[in-house]
Amino acid sequence: MSMIYKSTRDDSVKVTASQAILKGLAPDGGLFVPESIPELDKSLEELSAMDYKGVAYEVMKLMLDDFTEEELKHCVNSAYDSKFDTDEIAPLVKADGAYYLELFHGKTIAFKDMALSILPHLLITSAKKNNVKNDIVILTATSGDTGKAALAGFADVKGTKIIVFYPKNGVSPIQEKQMITQKGDNTYVVGIHGNFDDAQTGVKNIFSDKALEKEMDAAGFQFSSANSINIGRLCPQIVYYVYAYTRLLANGEIKKGEKINVVVPTGNFGNILAAFYAKNMGLPINKLICASNENKVLFDFFKTGEYDRNREFVLTTSPSMDILVSSNLERLIYMIAGNSADKNAQLMNQLKTAGKYTITDDMREKLSDFYGNFASEEEDAATIKKLYEDTGYVIDTHTAVAAAVYDKYKSETKDDTKTVIASTASPFKFTRSVLNAIDKKYDSMGDFELVDELSRLSNVAVPAAIEEIRTAPVLHNTVCDADKMCDTVKKILGI
């Protein structure tokens, strides 16, 4: 019997893993969650003897159990290959007493590559398994990194088109250039006048538009998502936490069964939710440390039990975390509500209508695995500077939010549990902010001068992802208002 995935808002909606991947979002606007989270069926010692591909297969076979061994291994082997610039796929680097899990060695130098390298293969396999004849249109909102990683993953994949919406003035210059220079006859990039939450809301509204769905079907198209709302994005993210633990075990850094802490710079909540799923699968995790930037809606939630998006939206130097509606939090809310779709749907409706909701005391008690805090812009910059001066190791602005929050956690709790920090992007993606943190003298340099200076300072070669956009022509220049996103999609598809 295959694992059943249910909607977080309607218990009657039940699908297989491959159907959940194809749909992306449930028809009622809910997210797909497994009926129960499976336990790892290989010991951590067995997993520690495997490479990344081996661990990936063993973890994902449990979550995606309607894939055959041959199908899933094909997806894994196609994803985690020479497009990554290191054999480990996700190396661990020890610096200043913590272990930085470098998740940025893929094609677009951000952690989204870890899931978006495999999602196209999972999606195409799912389409074949379910006899889908329509072309699949990937519709995605991005706060900076998902967009390029999805574009790179789906570029020229037969039977697909991909449309990415991003906030026109809300991503870094490098992030924007990566997207608007993307090649591929099936790729479309649209800047919107608005912020990421506007883009994400627009995409969700398009997904739930029943009339448009009929028009799409008549024209031979159907939507799916590459955002972390898609369970096909979430499952591959579970893998690297299991992999990190088993590397620490294999290297003698921890003993069998020893717990670790995990720190994640958090925006849409998918990455830290994957770590929570890993813990529920049996990975010995002590504390899940949720690190926010000045858009600290999650910190306030963990502190008070109230989620309130009614606040000023702050543009920061960690733009992938500039989010006030953390979509994946809904999966956690559903779990702590006792897997109650009715209770979760009530809260999500309050969020939609009033912009906020408050969880019960019973639900708050189930959040003891989590610790939340935030880092100001000044603290973020100071963390980059201090780590570089003390160790020579250079981290990006998002990873620095995590490192700064980890320092606060240690100071508050005196907890000396060994800790993995998710390093979610290469510093080369945010060169100006990173180098300004180290020394203000760099601010007068051009973007690509900064790239070369960062390479010299960090003693790290300029990543191929940056080299290839130095002189790349702009191929996408469409811009629209947030309320015209649906019209733009129809125009692109010719319907």
C-alpha cells in the first residue's frame, strides 16, 4: 500500500506521492503532507558508509514509496552528478566551533539546487506514472534563489514550461542577472511591482483559479509548482540533514546516537521543516534553531504563539528571507493541531482575512523542538566580519543570520551540543553585502570587480555560475503589476 498524502485543509483529499508532486498544491489551497512520517529503515551506521546518492535514495524511498527502485535511483543519479562542483555534494566545514553544511555547490550556488536538481526528474517520472498527456507548466514565485535553480533544472526539459515571478527590486543584482539571462525555449521570467509575498499570493491565486484550470486543460496544459510548497521539493531537503549527521558519525565527530542541533536561516520555512521531518524519521536532533532576519514574523510566532503578517516589510541584505507569509509553516501547524485539517483551515482562513492567527496553548507546547530568534542587519554584517577575521572563512548574508542567531542561542542556553549550520548560499551571490561587511572600502567597486576581490580574499575560485553571467545577454525583460500575473501567464501560454 502506497503512502497517502493528505491536504492540510481537507481530510477527504488523498493522493499518492507522485500525484502530490504533480499537483504541487491541493485543490483547496492546502499543502500535501504524509499521513504519517516513516522511520528510517537503515541504521545511521549503515547510512554513514554511503555516499550522498545512497543516502538520498534510502531517505526518499520512504517518502516517495510509489516510485520503483529503478525510477527513484534514476532520478537520484540524474540529479546529483557533475553539475555539483564537489563529490560530497554537501560538504561540512568546521569553523569557529560549528559545522557549516555547504548547500551551495550546485549549478546556481544556492541550497535550492539540492532539491531543484531532482524535482524535474521526479515530476517527469510522476507524469509518466499517472499517464499525464498535458504539458506541465511550472509556476513559481521566488525571493531570489528558487527562481534560478528552478529555471536551470527545467530549462529545455521536454513536456514542460516554467514561468518564474520575482519582486523586481527585491533580489540582489547577481540573483536578478542569473534569472534574466537564463537560456531555454521553455523558460519565462517576469519581474513584478511588489514584494515576494505579493508574488507568492499571486501564484497561489492562479493555482486555485478553477476557470483557468479548465482553460489550461483545453489548451493542453496543467500547472505544477517548484516552490517548497511542492512535496517533491521538501523530500530531497530531508536528505542533507541525514547526510550531515552521518558524515559527523563517519568522521568520528559524534558518537552513535549523540544528538546535534541544527540552525537554519528561515524564510518560507521549508528548509527547517525538512530538518523537523528528519527528526521525526529518527535522526537524533536536539534543537531546531529557526533564524530570522529583520522580517522576524517567525521569531515573534515562536515567542508569542501569534503569527501576524501585519507589519512593515523590510528589504534586507538577506533577500531570500524577506518573507512575511511563511507558507511551509502550515505543514507544522497541521501537525501540532493533531493533524486536524479543520483546525488548520480555520487558522489559515484567519491569516487570509485578518492577516494573523493565534495557536492554542496545547499547540504551543508541541513546539518545544524549536528555538526562534533573529539578527539585525548590523548583527548580520558583524558576524560575517568576525568569522572572516577569526578564521578566514567567508559566509553569505543568509548563513550569517543563522550564525548570529546561533551565538544568541548559546549565550542564552549555554547548550554545547554539536551544531550544524545550514549554509544556504555562496557568498559570491551577495558579494557587495558580504564585502561591505568585511570593509566599507569595497562599496565603490563594480559588481564583478567585487566577485574577483572576494575570490582573492577567500582563496576560493569564482564559481562557474558567476563566470557564465559576466557577459551573458539579457533574455527576459517582462515586468507586470502583481494583479496582472494571471493575464501574463495566459499571454505567455497563448490562451
